[in-house]
Amino acid sequence: MNVFRFLRLALSEDNGNPSSTRLNVFIALIQWSIAITFGFFWVVIIEPELVLGYLGILAALTAGLLGIKAWQKGKEKSTPGDPPPVG
């Protein structure tokens, strides 16, 4: 499968329409990956006593980003009068 086709399908809603929320979460996670990796190496080498705190903050931020999408999906499901999803 083509990588771009996979990303297009992964960043679309159930009905095939593009999702700006999914795209924003995807971009945020990609941008954070370099900063997260550098930050983790920095903490491990320079301040090893802060490793658990760093991982806690990382988990909270990632859960927050993914929680935004889960909240939005729940709001979409609860809206009356929408047509059923295709597929």
C-alpha cells in the first residue's frame, strides 16, 4: 500500500472526509517526536533524577492530544440526525 494513501485514509473520518483534528494531532505528534527524543536523552545524561517526571509529563501531553480526538469523536456520535457512517 502506498504510504500517502495510507496517511490519507488514516487521517479521514469514517465517511472518508478529511479530518482537521486528526491532521493537527498527527502533525503535533510528529513535531514532538524529535523534541521528545532530544529531551529524554538530555534528561538521562544531565539530570537522571528527573526521568520519571519527564516521562509523566510526556504521557500527560500525549494523552491530552489523543484525548482531544476521542472527545471530538464522542461529540460526533452523539449528534442526532446525522447519517450513519459508511463502511
